[in-house]
Amino acid sequence: MKGQLIRKLDAIAREHTERAVETITGIMDNELNEPRDRLAAAQAILDRGHGKPLTAVIQLPASKREAAALAAFSDEELESAIEGHVLPRLTREPDAVQQRQVRVQYAEGNDPLLD
């Protein structure tokens, strides 16, 4: 039932895509609008047309003991440990599958931001 509702909402949103883009471009092009609003509209267009910029994912130490062990290394020791290791890949914002999973969780009463 909830899955059907989400699919229906997605379909309704897609029906309004062209009008939404026209609205955003209208805000961007109107010189009477505040610069911050025009910039936000331009950014929305770029994000949708080209994708959001890549973001780095940084994994923090799992425990205080691990953090203390890392803090004990000198800069030279850390550089030596890093050399030769492949850096983690930069990731894009969550893909459509991840976003759908979050929406389903939220629809079921689970807020992933509060867990």
C-alpha cells in the first residue's frame, strides 16, 4: 500500500517536471528577484542537469582507543602509512534506490535522521 502511494506521488511529481523547470528558470532569469534566489535557482538547475558535486566520505575512528592510537602517530608516520594506499572513492549523493529506501522508511514511521 505505502509502496503504491510513493509510486503514485513520484508519477504526479514527474507530470509537473516541465512546469517546475520553467518556474526555476523564470526565477533565475528575473533580474528583479534577489540575487540569492536567482543563485539558488541556477544551482538547482545545475544540480539536476549535471548532478551534484562529488562529496568525500570520511570515516571517523570507531572508538576512543582507535582515535588515541591515530593521535599518537607523527605526521611522518601518518604520511608513510598513507603512501601506497588507494584513497576511498568519492561518492555522489545517494542514488535513487537509496533515496527510495529512505522514503519508504520515513513513510513507515522511521526517520533515519533520528535513528
